Amino acid sequence: MNSLFSAVLYPLDLAGIFAFAFCGALLAVRKDFDFFGTLLLAEAAGTGGGLFRDLVLRLPPVAFTDIGYCLVPPVAAVLVFFLRPTRRLVSVSTVCDAGALGLFSVTGTVKALDHGFAPLPAAALGVTTAVGGGLACGVLAGEIPPVLRWDQDLYVLPAVVGAGGTAALHAAGRLGVTGAVCAAVLAFALRTSALRRGWRTPRSALWKQRGEAPATRSAASRRWTSPSSY
């Protein structure tokens, strides 16, 4: 990709890391972790997806080689740990996470394409980049990652839209700064619409065969948001 494209994606990548790390730190505070536990969850949420992406690409993980990527998660952890998380702050972080989801789905796909991946596997790696941090954070916090639960609003699908749109533009020879931003905005719009309207992906019909009633969303999940439950 051209240097201008890289120059635009870098600050957006840092913004996405901050948003994910902020949400990871909020989860740690809710779980009553100490400062180092908060720092660990912020690091996992902010850099987990990118770490997996770079390992697949056989690159030195930027989380350990770039000063910006190293500093952003600790800054987010400090802000959350020493501030009083309010409902408004949690709501803002949820919207920021939706933006980070769109950004990471695009930047992960772009980086895979830049290293010779075909469009389809590049899109798959872009989706993994977007949701990987939340998965790692949920596991470390001792919770089922909300991205795996049916009773959470759409999360993976917006990442698929962002990554798939980026790969499709590349295949058509039209991928540039404008196209990448549009793909990220589309993923963000789908995620925020799902939050507003309560859209969810379908469940298997197996639970009906067992005579179970569908579970309702818990009060805790309405009050708090973890790195993949937006």
C-alpha cells in the first residue's frame, strides 16, 4: 500500500487500540482487579488481535516494536483505574469500541493484503484482528467472551462487513484511503445500529427441541460492557 495510506492508518490503529484497551480496563475494574490486573486486561484487549495477526504474518509483533503500540494500553489502564467509571463513560466507551471494531477489521485486512494474502484469507485475518482482543480479554477475566454468546448484539458480522468490503475493494483495484474509511464506517454503522435496535444473529433451533426458553439478557450486561459485547 502507498505511504499516504499507511500514514492515515497508523493513527487510526492507535485510536482503535486505545478504545479496546479502555474497554478491557473497564472490565477489570468491574471484576475488582488490582492495577496490574487492569493493565493486563487493557493490554490483552488492545493488542491481542494485532498480536495474533502479526504472528500469522510471521512479523515481529508491533505491540513490542512500536512505542505507540506499547504506550497506548497502559495510558488507557491508568485513566480507567484512577477515574470513577460512570454510566455515561461506559456508554461512550461502547461507541468508541464500535469504531475500533470497524477500524481493526479494515487495518487487519489491509496489512494481510499488503503481505501477499489473497482477499478471502486477508478478510478472515481482518475479522480475527478485530475480535481477537476481546476474546483474549474475556478468557483472562474468567468469562465467556460475549462475542460467543447469542444474547449479545451483533459484533462479528460488522467486522465481517468491514473486512469483506476492504477485500472486495482490493480485488476490484479500488482500495485506497477513501474506500478503507468507507468500509470502516459501514462496519461502525452496522454495529451501532445493532446496539440501538437489539439486532442479534440467529440461534440454532436445537434449544427448542430441548424445550428450553430463550435466555434474557442479564442486568449486568445492560449495565456494563466488556471488550466484545458492544
